[in-house]
Amino acid sequence: MCALKLRMENNNLSKLDKIVSLTKRRGFVFQGSEIYGGFAGMYDYGHHGVALRQNIVNAWMRTMRMHGKMAFLDSSIFTSPKVWEASGHVSGFNDPLVVCFSCHSKLRADHLLESVDVQADEKMSETELNELFDTNREKLKCPVCGKKNFGKVVQKNLLATSTLGKFEEEDEEAYLRGETAQGIFINFKNVLNTGFYNVPFGIAQVGKVFRNEISPRQFLFRKREFEQMEMQYFVHPRDAEKAYEDWKKERMQYYIDLGIKKENLRWKQHEHLVFYARDAWDIQYKYPFGWDELEGVHNRGDYDLTQHQKFSGVDFRVMDEETKERYIPYVVETSAGLDRTILAVLAESYDEDEMNGEKRVVLRLKPSIAPIKAAVFPLMRNKPELVKKAEEVFGALKKEIPEIMWDDNGNIGKRYRRQDEIGTPNCVTIDFETLENDSVTVRDRDTGKQERVSVKELTTKLR
Ligand code: GAP
């Protein structure tokens, strides 16, 4: 596509559309099953998306380690169906569905009400939502066909089921996990029994989660298969409030450290609490489509361990060393969505500016999370002496900084544009002067300024 056409098309797109287009063009994110017309709520991460994702996970694991007394876990996606009965997800993990009888679109009733400024929440009962729906029926239009022909609001369970291990009619269906947290609760005793941890301590894990979302939307924001970075901190009930406040501060700082501006982050307390929570606050981000949840920080009290104790018969109590009484620990949970963090980081760093009289798109990613730390290229690819020297520099640098990239496609301007769109902080060019004095140019992504650096000092400079 010619540059002018691309520019004109780009001008008419919303910021979210531009991010979707950039991430596809540059190999961050692809629509799931695209060649078959897509599969709702699914996205695949490409080469640079995998690296960005991993850098964000690494930053998260680092903050968890820095807190101290943190065990890591990788529990199974499939568990005994009893886990989800005990946790309350089978009976209470619902979203309100309303069907448009004209075009058969399946819609979130609470979102539809909010779209006409009626305060609604997915945790409201069916009766409450139907009352709100009836009162506002005149104002409500299907966003797909524009008609006003809706059925009743019904709460639909979000757990996805599978036939894993089911061979006969009477065999139970297995659930894919709807949150990683349950894997942590059911392993609480195992971790405790390793003898390395005593309350207070945390268990953290990163993993896939599946939810039968009624209307997956807004790119990586609401998917049906997504990834969570969750941490459950087990504390004595008397220490839960303080731990909760401490974790809230740490979690907000994590996003600031990822490079998100404070003014694009805020706290929002839940008015209607989910069934397991005693208190719940969301960290919200100002996405291109408005403020919405990025992470949930919850005080889950002793709900989950009590439920699993009741259903499994296993004693989850621990000893209070001071009073010698046995108690079930409270849980402070920090529950971050990896895909939403990726979307927030992309939205935050996406920028359009002008450099040397040309419009460009640039991802101003913090270097620590940028997928590629530097690109190396020969000034011209048809000059064997430049290519040979560039290969030498690239080969040596790769051993020190593996996240670098070779790029000799197109002219130097095109290479800069391409690397700007990936968010590469520095480009290293091997030119004729390199052959004379063993120095290269290092170009800065944000300012476009170039600096001559000796090859000997290149690793230190890039680091
Ligand atoms: N264990 C608590 C829990 O799962 P949640 O608020 O349902 O709480 C936690 O989910 C986080 O998971 C959210 O803050 C969000 O970042 C992410 N998340 C939830 N549903 C999602 C979806 N459909 N697509 C992408 N991320 C999602």
C-alpha cells in the first residue's frame, strides 16, 4: 500500500483501530482463526507480541519477588468440577444476557443500560435488571440493527465447559478455569507443607483463563481466552486491612513503572460486590474507548478457603503463634489481566508525530519492555564490505543483548519507520566511517538524534 493511501486511511481511523492495524502490520497481534473469518474473542500473539507479553510478565514476577515471601505456582487449567462448585462459580459467576429478537445479537444487558446512562452492573439480580430494562425499554436500541425488540434479561454462567474425560452420558463435564485463583487456593496446603512459607505469604501465578463472555469486544480488552497474573496473599484476619492497603499501593506503582502516566490511571471501588469479596477496588485505565478495569484488588476474606474446607473436608486452618488459636487465613488478591495490560501499554505508547518533515507512527515503549532493544543495519545492503562489518557487529552484540534485530530491508528511512512502529529504542547503523574508525551511529527513537559511538562501547551505550 502506498504511503499516501496508508496515511489517508489512518486519518479516518479511531485510535483503537489504529492500534489494531499497527499490531497486525508489525507482528504483535493477529485475529484468531483469521483465515476462517475469525473466532470471537480470540487473538494470537505474533513475534513482537510474544516478547512484549513476556517482558510484562517478567516485570510482574519481579515485583512479586520484591515483595518477599512469595511462592510461584503453575496449576492446571482443568481441575475437578468440584472446585468450581465449592468456589461458587457454578452458581454465581454470571453475566446478564439479553437477546435482540430482530437480529439475534446476544448483548450484555448491563452494558446496554449503561449506554443510555442508566447505572447498571453485572452483579445485579435478574429481577433488578429486568425492572431497569422495563423502565427504560423505550430508550434502548439494539446497537447492531437499531430495533427495540428485546427478550428478558437472563443471567448466563461464564464458565466454559469441555468434554475432557467425558466418554459416557453420565460422566461429568469438566470446566476450563474461569480464574487462576482457584488453582492457588486448592494448593494452599501443598505450598504450606513445603515448609518454606508461613502466613503471611503469597502465591502467584500467570496463566490462561477461559470465560464464555456474551459479547467479547474492544480488541484485547474482553476476550474469551485470556491470561491473568494473579497473586493471593494469605494473612491473619487482623492484618488483612493493612495488607490490602499495602498491596493497593504496590499494584498502582507497577503500572506507573511500566510507563503508564498517573493521569491515565485511577481507583474505582465496586458498589456491588462479587460473591467472594468483602471489599473490591479496580485499577482503571483510560483506554481509547474510556475508563475501564485493568486490575482488580480484592479482599476475599476467608471465603475461598472456608468453601474448599467445607467441600473437600481438608482442614485449611493454621496456627496463630501468638494466641495458639487455629484460624482460616484471609486472602488479599491482586488480579491483573495480561491482555488488558498489553492493550494499556500499547495505547499509552502509541503516538503520531513528524520527523524530518515526514509523518510517522511511533510506539514510545519503555525500553525495558520494548520487544526489540536495538536494530542493527548496514547503511546499504549492496555494499559487501558494509554488510560484512554489520554482520560482525550484529553477531557480537547479539551475545550481549539477545533482543536485537537485523534489518536491511528497504532504504534507511523505511527501516527507521519500521523500527519506530515496533518501539525499538535504538537503531545502529554501520556506514563507511565504521570501516575507517570502528564507530557506528546510534539513533534515538524518540528524538531521532544520532550519536557516533565506538563499537567497543556499543553494548554499554545500549544497556
Ligand atoms: N480472581 C479474580 C478475578 O478473576 P476479575 O475482575 O473477574 O477477577 C481479573 O478478573 C482481571 O482479569 C481483570 O481486571 C481483567 O484485567 C482481566 N479480565 C477479566 N475478564 C477478561 C476478559 N474477558 N478479557 C480479558 N481480560 C479479562
